[in-house]
Amino acid sequence: MNFFKIIRKGTSKTVSKIRNTAIYDFATEKLEPKPYAQQAKPLYLASKWFSNLYHFLSCLIAFCGLALFVYPIESWFQRAAIGIIGTILLVLIELAKSNTSHSVFSTIARKDSVNKLFLSVFLATTLFSFVVSVYSAKEAVFYAATTDKITQNSDALQSETDSLKNAFNTRIAIVQKSLESSSATLEKYKTGWRANTARQDLEKANQSLEKILFEKEKSLSKTSEKYEGTAEKTTDEGTKTAIVAAILFAIFEAMNVLAYWFYYYYLSNCLLEKELVLQKTSDVVTSAIDAVKTFAVNTNAVTGVAQPTAHYRNPIGFQTNTPQKQQDQIPSTPVVEQGTRVCKHCGTAYVYKIHNQKFCSEQCRITNWKQRTGKNFKKGKKS
């Protein structure tokens, strides 16, 4: 049990130590400076995808505006002709805006002079797209926000009006029957109590009819005023929503231009950063080479080893001012090409055949052996 407690205690201490030191690694990772290409890459990708999505959204809202424009036209032929021509025109303008945007902003990123034709086309298409997008967004949102409500209000008004008319028409029909009955009695009986009663009923029926007609007009007027106020309220709300949508699309159009600019600004800064990194790397390598050369010179000066120098011979036959003894003391190092060695006996260069070959020929090897041992060499036997 004690052994397991010791193991558990040591393990818990190790885990707590790791947890305490992990914050340092985390802080080092978070505070480590990152290159510009890595830091700004999320914003670069966001601008790229926003630009692509906005082109699709701009075309979609422009088609909605075109549909609302041709909808009131009665002739189907005119609708089709205007719709086809408008669709082709919108697609061409959107393509021209995209291509000229890439051309203009890439030229600005390279710090070159912008082509005036491309710049003019870019400004014209951007302005046209701005106007069409804002107008189409306003009309489409207004139509979507008000049409259904206005239709519902109109249907409800018609239904309530019909209900009121049916209720009052039923009462009017009853009063008219009473009038017809009283009129028939008067025609039949000109005098007497029956005629007097019929006249009284006829007068009451006329009064009731006038009252019913007045109530009918008053009820219809109230109903109409109620739904007229609802329609005005719906129109005001739709107008406000449409204005907000138009402002949003105006902002989106400006953000699209900004996204094109940042797209190429990011790429140009990445190229600049790459050149700076290469320049720093080249400087570091040059500094390292210089340091190695300085170290080698200092080491040779301390050890007193003279560097091999080539003898200079004057081309017209005169010797240099270097003394002959000093020239003889400087060791000469034969130039050996790759794949060759210098014979240890005669000093001539040769192409070796095996990795441990030291002499250029068999004769040099035997002569060297004789000089080292002082013995005679017999082929097949050493004595």
C-alpha cells in the first residue's frame, strides 16, 4: 500500500507541475510573432469569398428588380423581349466589372500606371451596378414586405363589406315587403280604417328604410377607414424596410470594392515579405561565410602554418623581388583532380583503382619498400 501511495503522490506532483508550466508554453505560443502572410490570411480569405458571393447576390437582386419592372407590362412579347435583353445586359456588366476590378487593383498593387480604358469601364460598371442594386433591393424588399399584407387587408375589407351589405340588404328587403303590402292596401281601400292603418304602416316603413340605409352607409364608411389606415401603416413599414435594404446594398457595393483592393494589397505585401526574408537569409549566410573565413585566418596565424602560394614568374623573364630562399621555403602543393592521388614515392599524380592504393605503380611500391627495410625484394619471396 505504501508503495502505491508513493507512486500516486509522485504522479500527482508531476501532473501539477505540468499544469503549472503549461501556461508558459501557451503564452509563448500566443505571443510569438507571426508573419504578415499568416496573420492577414483570414481577412484575405474573407474578402475573396465576400467578393464572389456579392457578385452572385448582386445578379440575383438585379434580376428581381428586372422582373418587377416588366411585371406590369400587359404584352407577353414585350415582357419576354425586355427580360432577355435586360438579363444579357446585366450579366455582361457584371463580368466587365469583375474583370476590370482585377485589372485595376492588380496594377495598383504593382504600383504601375493604370490603363485609362480599364479604369473608365470599372468606374462606369461600378456606378451602374450600384444604382441597379440599390433600386432593385428597395423595390424587391418593398414588394415582399407590402404585397401580401395589402392583399390580405383588401380581402378582409371585401369580406367584411360583403357581410355588412348582406345583413343590411336582408333588413331592407323586409322593410320593402312591408312597403309593398301597405301600398297594395291603399290601392284597394281608399278610405276607412284600413286605409288609415296602411298609411301609418307605410310612413313607419319609409322611416325604417331611411334609418337602415343611413346605418349601412355609416358602417361601410367605418370599415373602409379602418382598412385604409392599416394599408397606410403597411406601406410606411414597407418603405422603411426598403430604405434599410437599399442602404445595406450600398454598403455592400462599397465593401466589394474594398475587398478587391485588399485582395491584391495582401498579395503584394506577401511578395514584399518574401523578398525581405530572402534578403535577411542572404545577409545571414554572407555573415556566416565571413565569420568562417576570419576564424580560419586567425587559426592559421596562431598555429604558424603558412598558406601555400603559387610562384609567380614574370612573363618577360625577370624574377620578382622575393628572395630565392624565401621562395624555396614555401611548400608547394600539387594540384590533384577529383579521382586521382599523389604517389608517395615519386610524387606523380595517378588515377587510383582501389581505395587503399598508395603508389602509382608496382615499381614505386617495391622501391619504397626497399628504402624502408634495407632489404632486397625477390618476386614471390621476401628476404
